[in-house]
Amino acid sequence: IFGAGPGYTTELVAEITGAAHTIGFERSAEFCALARHRASAGIQFVEQSVSTRDLACKGVDLAFSRFLLTHLADPVAALTRWRPSLGPGGVLVLIEVERLGSTDPTLARYYALIEGVQAHHGQRMHLGADLADQAQRAGFEILYTESVDPGVSAAAMASGGGAAGGA
């Protein structure tokens, strides 16, 4: 898992796939410590920036990145570094935001501010719009791509409701 954060997604991927061994890469020492404290057997966390260094692992069957590339100034370079870690037939799963918008003026302003901060650092908030192109430029073959609208209103997100309509 690239950009493992505190490890929740790493644990979920390990559980869903039934992998015997799962590695989460995270540059934050604090997040790595939190993740290691909770880690189940077979899950390891490595403190390493996945955007600036080649990875120490090879022969990976499944690599996963969620909402990380949007925070990198050069996603193609990071993807290129990740490619050698995959084994024959290995698959990279990427999840990124294609677009964020809201009719709520406060949330719309927040999105605009975040987009501006990211642009200042050479990052792209809506990287998902051309994610397949980025991956192809890094040498990956695209097996499947899909754009999904989660159907959750800003009011439902703000109130903690995870389903459409706040259910």
C-alpha cells in the first residue's frame, strides 16, 4: 500500500485479499508508529517516501494507492518508481478524485482553497480525470478504469452520514 497513513486501508486491503503478507509504505514516522501499534499478523509498515525513492520490495502481486498521487508534484515519476516492485502479472490499483464540487458555498470555497494550495505546490486536486494517461506514461497497461459518483450530498458528509441522502 503506497501512502499507508495510519494503516486503516492497509488492514482493509489485507483482510479483503487474504494476503499472507502486506506492506504499507508511509513517509510519516507518526503514522507508521500508529499503524504498527495496531497491525495484525502479516502486516508490516515501512517508513519511506514512495514518491522520491525506489521501493525495496519486488515481486508484488497487488499494489494499491488511494488519494496519494494528487499530493505529488510528479505522479508519473512516482508511478515509474513503483513499476519495478510489481511481479509478473502484478496489478496496481489507483483511486484518485476526478472532480469535487458542491452547491454549498462554504464547501465550494474550501475546495477552491485546497485546489489553490495544491496548485501552488505543483499538485493537482483532480488528478483522477487523467489518471489512466498518467499511468500509461509511466509504462503501465490499463486493464480497467471507471469513474464513480458516490452520490453522497455535502450535508450527509458534514453530518457523518456515509450513504446517499444521509442514511
